[in-house]
Amino acid sequence: MDDSSVWSLRLADEAATLAAGRQLARGLGGGVIVTLHGDLGAGKTTLTRGVLAGLGHVGRVRSPTYTLVEPYELPTLAVYHFDLYRFADPAEWRDAGFAEYFGPHSLCLLEWPEKAQGCLPPADLAIHLDLDGDGRQLTVTALTPRGKQCLSILTTPAAD
């Protein structure tokens, strides 16, 4: 994979994780699928809170651990935040009817995607959060041409 397909950043604390999520939001839009990887407590939901704030969501962002999906209807985009940790079998993905959430006007963020392995559409971006001392190491990898476009927007300095 070439350097333009990967973006890495060390996150010192929760505030840095939220800021990285807001920055990440610049490259995201409808039809994009993002997988979130990391141990329990690695910051996947915190990063998602930052993404939603960066997309203009105002209000509470709940972890979908027990509901499996939390929807956020923004003016131009529907965002679906999935947490598949509780899935025991990938077939639960099909049984839940979640495939209907994926489309050109929705952004789908999936925690624990390996729990539905073989059932999910291909991800555009894979995000890994790894514990790094007191902080985290964030690695974003573009997996598709659309993902590479998202990453390109993300890594372009914002206009002031």
C-alpha cells in the first residue's frame, strides 16, 4: 500500500481523539463505509463522537453497544453507527436487516466489523485505534478508490 493510502496520528488523550474525528469528518460523505477496529476502551465511540460533531451533529452521541445501531439524521446525510460486539454469529447481520441502512445518502461507521465477517459490504476506510502508553495510535487505511478520495480530502489542509 502506498503512503497516500494510510494516515497515522498519535492521540494523546480524549480531546485529541475528538479532534481527529472532526478532522476525519472532512473526508466523509454519503455512500462511505468505515470500519472501526480496536480493543474495548480504545476510543472507537469517542472518535465517532468527533466525526459526528465534525459533520454538524449537535447533541448526545450514545454508544450503540446494546441497541446495535444508533441513527443520526443530519440535513444532508444519514449516519449510522453500528456496534456489532454482541453478535455471536455473522448471520445475525442478515437477520437484523441492517443491509438496508447502506446507500448513497448514508455514512456507516461499524465497530467490531469482524463479528459480521462475510456479510458486510466492502469498507472504504479501515480505522485502527491501538493503545500507545497513555494515548492511542490512530491509523486510517483507504481500501477502495472512494476511500482513497476520502483520505486525500482528509489530509489536505483546511482552508481558513
